[in-house]
Amino acid sequence: MLFIEYPKCSTCQKAKKWLDDHGAAYDDRNIKEENPTAEEIARWQQTSGLPLRKFFNTSGLLYKSMNLRDRLPSMSEEEQIALLASDGMLVKRPILVTEKTVLIGFREAEWEAAL
């Protein structure tokens, strides 16, 4: 599994503790140091079955400062993917990538069911 996090994020810290408490084996990746590529985002979106908008960190300062709430609806999927790949701080986290699924954000019941 691949666990993508921003170490200062309290939700990411909770998710990481949950994984550790459940003895899950995973590779850890800091989203600020190594943000996802456009190819990864496109693949994860397809695997997750979620709309692309769910991948945006809507509570983040960068999202708000770029006025993306108003801009995203008029952007193509390719433009949105390129934007997400341009800065890891635009991407909702944590992300857990397994062979079968991609989980965005941390909801314990959802993670429990998937793992």
C-alpha cells in the first residue's frame, strides 16, 4: 500500500496511527515533497470511482486563494488533473492506494471496510 500524507496534517496523523495500530504495511510519501503526477491522479481517480472534485483539498489555503471553487466547474478534466499535479497542497489527503482501491481522506469505517 502507498500512504500519501502531509505530516503536519492532523487527519493524516490519525490515519497513520490507525494503520500502525492495525499492523498495516505501507510505503509513506510526503505529498509536499513528492506530489502526485498527472498520470497517478488520473489512475487513482479511475480506480476510486470518485469524481475528480473529491481529490481537491477544498479547505486548503491554496485552493481558496486560487478561487478554485468558482473556477473548477469551467475547467476540463485534463486541466484539473494538471492543476492537482502542479502542487501537492491542492490534493486532499491522506490518500491510501491499495491494489484494489484508492481512499481519499480518512474515515475509519471506510478504511476498515476496505482493508
